[in-house]
Amino acid sequence: MQAQDVTYRSDFGGLWTDRLDAGEEIERRYLDGVVDFDQHYLLEHWLRDGYVIMEGAVDHRLCDQLAEELAAVFRDGSTEALYQPPEAPAGTGSPVPAGLPPDRMRLVDLYGVSASAAQILMAPAIENFLRLVFERPPLCFQGLTFECGSGQGLHQDTAYVVVDKPLELAASWVALEDIQPGSGELMYVAGSHNLPEWKFGGDSKHWDPLVHGDEEHEEWAKWLIRASEERRLEKQLFRPSKGDVLIWSADLVHGGSPVSDRSLSRRSIVGHYCPVDRSPHYFDYMEGRIKKPFQGGFYSSAYYDLRTSESLKSDR
């Protein structure tokens, strides 16, 4: 197929796995030896369900180290780590006061001050899969770290996480401990990345509250559930063991399930990625943003000056 003949399921284009001929292309690459048996399995799952799960993908030592750091930050406070309540606008973060209740709070871009966070989000298994679907190195441009379940409703990342090519986006969720029932487990709707496309205001993948308003946002959130149910797509809970990773595509519907046992933690870290040649939205209006090489990929941040970040000075 010639480049000019390639068509995508979305008007916004996407990755090669978003092409209408993606299934055929996976088979061609497998037969040509471009992808191996394991990669072929992951790509088929990615295409059909919108996500992949990789068990034991992250070293337990790193998970334990970051879990200890996370607990200490909420217990003792930190002048370096930044937290954000769920209702705060993107790009805002505050130093963590001692004894901050961790319920629904999240630390932003912890890789800017934590070497273990940086190594986890760019673990070889994660970096290798993202490189497979991106066809170039991944840029991790936003990170969220949780002590407890987020409780966030079902959503698609493209509404909130903005890059210049909205579907050239993926996210990873890493369990820093064995996740227990009732802890507010991550939930996702398998196959929901192929729902008909909702365009805010008729032309946008991104929801802008000043332009589109709360009413359309509420309509969209209800529609995600209704459209998934009409297609009999199942909501699933992710109860991984420590070191397991779930990677999902841009439009997979997901969220945080209700927390029924407040005594339980749900220590986890999330990374949002795009190909390194794409541009996160904050590059358009924030000065001093860079794409810092690390291991097999890159990092950028709206919160930290990575030119001086201790956690990313050594390429480990």
C-alpha cells in the first residue's frame, strides 16, 4: 500500500496500529520477521482490545524503592515532590506538606526528582513496546504517582492529555505493590478505543472547559458509558501483582473504581507518552521545556526544569 493510500479510523490520524489495514500490517511484519512471536501476540491484543498487560515487567526492587519514597513523601512532606488534588488544573503543583492525606491526591512528574520513578516509567519492557507502536523513541511527558485509588470516573485520555497529534499517545500503569480488592483498582473497558469518535465542539479531541463548557463534558462522560454498554463492552478491574504493567492506547475508556476499603493503599505510577518528535501542548506556552534523553527514551515535564534534574543526570 502506498503512503498516500493509507487511511485511519480517525479523522485525526494516529499510530500505524490505528490504520484501517493495521491487522494486515501486523501479519506482514510478522511474516517478514520485523516483529517476533511475542510482539505479534501483544500487537494483536493491542489492536483488538486497546491495551496490553505485561506481568513482572518492572524490577520489584525498583517498585519497593519507589513505594517507600511515596510513603515517606506523604508522611514527612517534601519541598521537591509536587502534589495535585484531582480538581486542580493541569500544570499546577504544590510542595507536599507533612501529613497530607493521600486520599485521591497524586504526585506529578515524580521522575523529575526520583531516579526510581524515572527508571520504572522507562523500564525496558515499557520502552520496547512503546517503540514498537510509535516506531520511534517514546517521550514520557506526564507522570502521576498515587498512594491511594484515584476514584476518577471513566474517561479517555485524549480529552485531557494534549499533544499536537492527539492519537499518537499511550499510557502505562505500573503496580508498586500487589493491588487488593476494594483499593480503588484501575478499571478499563476492553475494546472501547474503537468507539465512534466524540469531537468536542464538533472538531476537537481535547475538552477545553472555557470553550466547550461543563455541560458537553457531562454529556460525553455519560455517552462513554452508554456507548460501551450498547456494544456490550465489558468493564474490567486490574488487580495486578507488584511489577505488572498495563499499557493502553489513546482512546481506551478507563478510570479508578470506587474505594470501598480506606485502609488499603493502591501504590502505583502512571506515565503518558508520545513519540519523541511529537509536541506536548505545554511546549506551546511554557519556556525552558526540553526533551531529556534517558535510557532508551526521553522525558519532559511541565513542572520541573529537567536541564538540572538530579534524577535524569545519569543515563542508567
